[in-house]
Amino acid sequence: MKETEEKLVAIICDYVDIQPEDVDANMSLKFDIGLDSFGMVSLICTIENEFDISIPDNKLMDFETLNDVTSFIYQEKYVLA
């Protein structure tokens, strides 16, 4: 799961002006990282491509923190696969 989180942090750092060492798994994607709704949709598209998964639109509202996204990816890639 650590590898998934590290890859996700790298993707997020490409979207916003933040350094990987400043990112915490419990940070709010909206309030701490600063992603608006367009940024979230764009980020989700990149995550889907990078991790070769599909994220249903209704799951977007469940992603409040980096940890929420990491857990979802891990479930899709390694537990439910």
C-alpha cells in the first residue's frame, strides 16, 4: 500500500504546488491540498489511467483525504482484482 500512496502523492504534486514531503495521508484534498471540483475530476482521470482502474462518479464524493483515495485504489487493484 505504501507504493500506491507514494505514486498517488507524486501524481498530486504534479497537480498542485506542493512537495511530496509536505503531503500527509490525512490531508483534505479540498481544504489542505486545494483541489476544486475540476481539479478532482482531472486528478481522478489521471489516477484511472496511471493505476488502470475505473472510479465511478458516485465515489468522487467519498474521497475527502489522500488516504481515502489510496484505500480505494488498493482495494480495486489488489483486493478485488
